[in-house]
Amino acid sequence: MPGPLVVNASVVIPDAELVWRFSRSSGPGGQGVNTTDSRVELTFDVAASTALSPALKARALERLGTPVITIAASEYRSQLRNREAAEQRLAQRVREAIAPPPKRRRPTKPSRGAVERRIAGKKRRSDLKRLRRDL
């Protein structure tokens, strides 16, 4: 896994900015569970990163609410697969944090035909219920 982490076409996090920690994982693994350090923690300091422009960094810090992202992965028995899972989750988290805000919705009025269809449907339903009543 050594090497930069590609977040998107314009953002690549250098390997030097990623901090890896390994520990023993709980869960399945048989005899090897007590001897292998398969749990992975991947830490990335957004505030100190040189991979993000000042605008992207500000957006990410605002959305994340914390300057440091820590991802823990222990779902696989293999350290390599857990490293891959942690990298993918970190890349996804950073992608979501730096994504541009969604376009604002322009408020619109329903068309005249749509209003008329809605009213006609309500009238039909009302007539149907009125005809069911006992007089």
C-alpha cells in the first residue's frame, strides 16, 4: 500500500501525510487472531495537509467538524485487505468533505395544468366517497 492516496483527479494525498497504526483485531481468525496485527487505523490530518488547497481545506474542516480523520478497519482477517478498506473509506470521506455544495433549487410554481389535474382528482375522489354514503 505504500504510495500516495488518490482521492480524485485533482487531489492526491502523499504517503507522508498518512499515519498507519496496527493492532490485534477481535473477531474470527482462529489461532492466528492472537498473533497477527490485522486491525488497521489510518489517520489523516486535514488541517496540516498540503494536498488540499486552502478553499478545499476550509470546506473539509467545516463539514467534518474535526481537523483529524481516523479510520479503523478490522472487518477482514488479512492486514492487507484491512489496509485497502481503510484507504478506500478515507478517500471516500475526503471526497465527500471536499465536494462542492449542491446547486440551490430555484423555487417554481406548479403549472396550471398540474393544479387542474390535482383538483380534478380530488373532486373525483370526493364524488366517489359521497356516492358511498347512506342517505
